[in-house]
Amino acid sequence: MTNTSTWAHITDRHVLEEIGRRVEGTRLDTNVTQQRLAEESGVSKSTVERLEKGESVAMQSFIRVLRVLGLLDSLMSALPERDLRPTDLAAGVRERRKRASSGTPPPEPWTWEDE
């Protein structure tokens, strides 16, 4: 898969740290203590601390914290819903793919000929 996003070449460690900074910033902007966020999220205060430091936490804990901070919709909008592609519909396909094929490499991204 080719990914040209800003974050594609940033280490996982740095991505976790940035997520932690953003979670902490949102928490502070909404004037919520780590203790209160932990209680409302149903996670431990140390989990909130680890998340804000950019350390790994369980996905369920992350979701709970985002829900309390009002950020869960933002996460979900970053992950597109899988719909049938127009070419699938034209071919009469009625179900979404359940697995990727291993035989054909993905196509290179399309570019203008003069690039």
C-alpha cells in the first residue's frame, strides 16, 4: 500500500505521543481532571496518564476516553464506511469483499502523464 499522508513516515512512537498530546489538550480545554476523565471513562487514572504520555493502552480504554471527551465521532469519521464500489455494482456484485487477494499487487497510484 502506498501512503503519502503526513503521518505515513512518522514512527509509531511519535504518533502515540502526538495522540497523547491531543487527548491531554482536549481534556485541559474542557477543564476535566485526569481523575474525573478516568472515572467517567471507566478506566484507571494511570491509564489516562499513560495515554497522555504517548504510551500504549488498550483500544477499549482509548475508545472510552474518546467517548467522554466527545471525540469518538472524529475517530469514526476518519475510518470510511465500506460501500460497494460502482464497478462492483455494475458487475452485479451484491456483497462487500471479505478478504483481499494475494495474487495481484495493488495498482500504483494514478498520476498525470506529465508528472
